[in-house]
Amino acid sequence: MMPPSIDQQLLERSEAALASVVLDRLDLGTTDTFEVRDPATERVIATPPDHSADDALVALDRADRAGAAWARTTARHRSDVLHRAYGMLIEQRDRLAAVITREMGKPLAEALGEVQYAADYVRWYAEEALRPAGGYRENPVGGSTILTTRGPIGTALLITPWNFPMAMATRKIAPAIAVGCGAVVKPAALTPITTLVVAEIFVAAGVPEELVQVVTTTRAGAFSEALMADPRVRKVSFTGSTGVGSVLLGQAAKHVIKSSMELGGNAPLLVFDDADLDRAVEGAVIAKLRNGGQSCVAANRILVQDGIADAFVEGFTERMRETVLGNGLAEGVTLGPVIDDRAVANFSRFVEDAVSRGADLRLGGSAPEGDGHFFEATVLDRVPESAEIAQTEIFGPVASIARFRDEADGISRANATPFGLASYVFSENIDRAFDVADRLDTGMVGINQGIVSNVAAPFGGTKASGLGREGSSEGLEEYQEIRFYNLARRSAGS
């Protein structure tokens, strides 16, 4: 079957969107550049500056000075600016979606969904900026009144991943702006263009030019080492691998930098015998294939109880078979490319290893010939625990299915991982669903649905999946310091 052809008008609009981006917002005269490639075609689509650690320190100085002034503005002013930014992001949704699809690869419909999701974080924090913070209480032993306030923590270092280049940027930048912090943002070298567009729109909405500094670089290690050693950095927020997160936490120790780490996942999805089959199949497909499976909360291990397993695997495989693979700019495509050739090689290795250990390959399992980094929607059934894919975050369109006997067996297998970001439970018995959810050692649980993310909910995990939360009111608190005043009172108690 030939892949769908690309809409030429969409291609032209995406080229225009890419051409409109200012790639060097720091304007430091950097001559080194690196290539950003479209994963669907492997063609170069941009050559942003490859900033050095010294450049990053200049950016930090700018953000720190701008942040000191921004912290003195009113909450109403910051809220109004963020509301304007939200409106402008929505107005430019087509441009933003085109850039996301070209540099990351996801189908255009999914890219438009990410634009809305990302903009929703901006709107949420525009509103959250005005919600009261702090408290008033009497000293339990009398003699004084306890007052607490919240204020901006200081300059933030924000490091974002490639898989949701817009949403992961706004989820960090918006709360920093809302509370009064300056920020240095380092987007992933694979997908830096979207963040540059977002920064441009923030400035157009009224954010001071130097408040949010975007540093594009391939020298991630030197960048983080230089900035984390600078005492002006008071907050770091990182989304990425557990290994890199551990290094950053070590660097944060020197100056006791407040840290948010959203790290690796190995999400279990449990389907019990009493689940609604159609709802479980649909939810599992969404949890597996959202963003082409390139998500830290993707269903990594699908665990199905014996009684419903055969019917579930049949239904799930048929739904996966309906996936249309191709360039995200082509009409009807539901599965775009994966991010690079290393990912393709990993998936091929996972499949070969699982099959060699006895897994049943029900669908897909290979990379089609031709340009781009593509891999078929793949279903592996009866995957043994010894298989590499059962122990590793897949981060792609390969579904790993195993069977379990009873509730205790399912929970034990679900928790048998050092990670604890997200999990999913499908059961029509509400008591069982909540009991299982309570016993799963993860920060988030989807019950009878395949999506857990919501701007109004705290996003984050347990164990090796990180610390801190993003989104909701908890996400704002990550950028604030709490101060306490003890006010003596002559009339308060004895």
C-alpha cells in the first residue's frame, strides 16, 4: 500500500511558517550552527545557532535582570499578558502546528491538538496568577499571628524534550511568567523551532524581550553544567531521561536549587476480565499510539487478565491495523515518523528479541523502505518478562502485551519497575478500579480511559520517574518560595 500523498498547499504553508522564524533570538553573533531535520523526509529544515556555554551565561544574565523587574509587576498585569499570549497562540495555531509537524513528525491533526493543549497551560496560569496564595492563622499557643506569603523563587532554568515541543515549553514557561520569574529555556536540539516561535509570541503579547531567553545548542552537557553552577539559578525544571535527571539533581545540590524532574516511564495498562471490551481496546490504542507512542505516559506494558485476553488482543490488533502510516502533512495519516534512525533501530531490536524469546508477532514489526524514520504499528502478544521490551521504555508504536492470572498477580507485575509515572486500569467494577489504582505505585492513574494529562491536574511521578509536579496549582508552587511572618499580638492568648 502506497503512503498517502502530501498536500502541496500544506507543504507550502509549512515552508512559509519555517521561513518566518527568527532562529537566533539571542543575537550574540554566534557562527556555529546545527541542522534540524524533518523526520518524515530527513531533509534539513532549519540551521539554528549552536550556542556555547558562555552564550548561555549571557542569556542567564539577561533573564536574571529582567526577572528582578518583572517580579515587581502586579499579578493582574502578568495575568493580562498571559491572556493575550493565549489568544495569539490560538490565532497562530495553523502556523504552530505546521512547525510542530515538520520538526517533530506528528500528524497535523495531532499537532493542532498539541497547540490547544499547550495554549491551555498559558490560559490556566493566566488565571492561576490571580488566585490567592498565602495564609493567616493564630499561633496555637497564643501570643502571635502566623502569616504566610508566596513570592517568585528567582531565575529558572527550563529544559524541554522533543516529543511535545510546544506543550512542554508552555507548561514550564507560563507558571514562571505568572509568578514573576525570569527564565532560560533550552529546547531539545531535535525540535528547537517551536520554542522559538512560542517565545516570539510571548514577547508580542507583552512579555519583556529579555525575560524568557531561548538557548539553542547541541552542547547540552556544557550548557547545564555552566548554568547549574551559577548561584543566580534558583529553579530547574527538566523533562527527559532519568539518567540526565540524576546528573542535574547532583548539580543542583551545590546551590540547593529547587528542582522539578519529569523523568522516564514504564506505564502499565491493566485490563481486567470485567472490563468493557470496546472501551478497553479504544483506551489502550489511545494510550499506546498518542504521539506515535513517543510519550512518557504511553502504555508501555499492556497486562491483560486471562479470561478476556484473547478477545482483547483480537480487537486491539484490528484497531492497530487501521493505523495509516505516512508523512504528517498527508491527508488521512494517523501515525507519523518516529524521531530518528536510532529509534527505528531500537524498535527492530525490541521486536527481534521478543520474538526470539517466544512472543507472538501479531502485526507489523518492521520499518518500511524509503526516506524518513518510520516504523509500522506493531503488536506483540505473550511477551515474556525476560524480553528487553518488557523492561524498557519503548517510546514508539510497538505494543507489548502479556497475560496475568488475578488481581494480585496483575498489581505485582505492574509495580515491578523502578519507574512510577503513569498507569491505567480498565474494570467495570468501580470498587476494584479504585482499589487497584490505590495500590499502583505511580503518580497518575487513568481509570477506564487512555489519557491522563490535564492542565488542571498535577502531572508527575514517583520513584525514578521524578519529583515535583507540573500543571494545576501545584505547578505554580514549584516556582514560588513560601515566607512566614510571626506577628506578635498583645491580645492574642496569654
